[in-house]
Amino acid sequence: MSEATTSAADVRIPTAASVPAHRDPNVLRWVGAYTASMVGDMVFFLALSWAAVQNGTPAQAGLVTAVSAVPRALLMLGGGVVADRLGPRRVVIGSDTVRCVTVLAVAAVLFAADPGLWLLALLAVVFGTVDAVFMPAVGALPARITGKDQLARVQGMRGLAIRFAAVVGAPLGGLGVAVGGAAEAFAFAGLLIAVSVPLLISVRMRDLPADDASAARETTAWRDLVGGLRYVRRHRVLGSLMVAIALGDLGFVGPLNVGLTLLADERGWGASGMGWVLAGFGTGAGVAALLLTVRGRLPRAGCVAAGSIIPGAAAIAALAHAPGLPVAVGTAVLVGLLTGLSGAMCGALLQTQSDPAYLGRVTAVGGIVSLGIAPLSMPLSAAAIGVWGTGPVFAVSAAVCGLGGVVALCAPGVRRAELPK
């Protein structure tokens, strides 16, 4: 069942000339809901990590925090089908409601008793399962609340929300744990997620164009899934763009995560120094998101996406050779700015090049690339650094990341892709 054929209970607005997204109350309600949900997620994961450490060994705690990735990766393609069949708005509302109720229930149990790691592991699995439908629906929703000419700006606003959640969520989670322990932090996370539900209910939807609505009507969920994969593969932009995104993430995730930790330890920067480097990266990525929010459109989007990732990859390689912490922080700002710009433009192209009827499945494919394939580089990066050191591994990672930019530049569809005016 497509969004175009859902019940009259869904509040709708006709397709019309777009209001600038940063001035559109409808879009701002969605951004507010998304921000509250993301901050709640940050508080939740910090509380989960803390509770797991308090109730088990470091290895057990790592297993609990990682277990949510399994259902997320395995079920996300199916989640994209659900988002396209039922409509992203109702899927996002349902997902946030389930997450809110589950987290508050666990908080209540922790207030009353100490059930151990099994409850935390179950909570992580539930969160990962719900995320498998939540993430594709979130990716499909912007095209239903504003016009195509505003989708790049919405992508920038979404990036700012993610950066805000990263900066604010961790301190709030830490404060919750310090004041009342994991139970209170879980309760706080649940309440933050709860804030998103009424905001989402108030968001008005645009009708799909007739051709997009008919494209969404497949006879079975399996045919929806196969049709979505075929759509991505045959599209003149999306297929090559997915390959470029996969290579970029494979080369970027390892150095930024486990590689940066090992680099900070090797150089004697300590945890605080690593925090400054991460802050530099977040600052650069935030500036890129702000640029897209303010401008709304950059010309030659495909070339910008490809062209910014190549120097960004060079900056990743240079990070391993920074002579001191200040230079490393400055390099991280450059990495964040360039890779953040490339990521924002790739996200905007996914939004604007896809038919809205397929956006859930397109987002799911991108999520599998970023959340299922790219994390595989982390243990490989750690093992390689143990053998060859940070310099060579960062150089190889940068080469893989830069190869994504080369693929995009060599694909005529991506190279010539533009954002709508």
C-alpha cells in the first residue's frame, strides 16, 4: 500500500510551489522531531554502554552495544519496502512510539530491579530492529513534506540536527547517568524520543505525483524489494553513486573510528586529544551542513560531491603524519569540511534523483552500504595498524576513499548531475 493510497487520517497538502525549507513551519516541525529523536538516541546509547559496563566484563559490554547492528543490517532492505508500502510518516511515528515505550519500560525495570545483561541485550536488539524500518522512512520523508528544489536544504538541516545531537546528547546522557544512574538516563532518553511523536503527527504530507504513485504499487513485498534494487542498479545516477558512497565510507570509517583511537594513543595525545580531533571533524562537517542549509543549492552537484572527496581523502592520509595535536585538529577540520560536503551532496542527490515512491528502498540500500559494509573496515584497520602502523593504513584508507571520488567523476550520470532549481 503506497503513501498515495493511505487513509484520510494522514494530513495532506497538495503539491505546490515550495516555501524555503528553513522558513517552512511544516519542515521545521519535522526537523524538530528528528532532532529530539536523535538527541534521545545519543542519550540512549550512552546509557546502554554505561549500564553494560556496570553489569558485565568489557567484552560483554562491547557485545551488548554492538548487537543492535545485526538486525539493522539484515532487515534494512525490508525496512525500505515497509516505508514505501505504508508511507514514511506513519512508519516514523510508529518506530518512535515503539522506541519510546521500550526504553521507558526498561527504565522502569531498572528502577525496580537489576535484571542483568540479558535485558540490555534484548533492548539493543529491539532498537536495531526498529532502526531497520526507521532509517529508510526518515530518508523517504523529506520528499513528502517539501518540493524537490528544497531537498538539498533539508539535507543540510538534517546534517545540522545530527551535529547538534552529537554535541548535546553525550553530555546530557552523562548528566543523566551521574544524577540517577542508567535507569534515569534511559527514562530521559525515552522522554526525548516521546517529544518527537506529537511533532511528527502534526507534519503535513504532500501527495505523490501520479506517475510516482503508480510506480509504488507492486503486487507483493518481494516484488517491491526486487523492483527497488533493479531501480537503483539501472538508474543513470544512483547505481554509480552507491558505488562511490561505498568506497568513500570504506576508506573513511576505519580511520575515523578505531584508527583515530590508535593514532591518539601512539602520539600520546590521550583521550582529551582524541576528543579535540573529533571536535575538529564535527566542526568541519557542521560548516558543510550549514553551507547547504543557507545556500540550498550548489551548482554542478555531482562534480562537487566527487571533487570534494578526493582532497578530503588526501587530508585523511595527512592526519597520520600531523606533527602535533594543533595540526591534527586543523587537519580534522579540513577532513570534516570536505567529506561532510561530499556526504551532504551525495545525500541531496539521492533525495532529488530518486522517485519519491522508491526513496525508502533507495535509502535502505545506502544504509546497508554505510551501516553494513563500511563498519567491516574497523577491525581490518585495527589489525593492519598493529602490523604496519598508522601511516601506511591511513594512506591505503585514503586511497580507497579517493577511489570513490574517481568512480563518481568517471560516471557521466553522476558527473553531470545537478540539484533542482
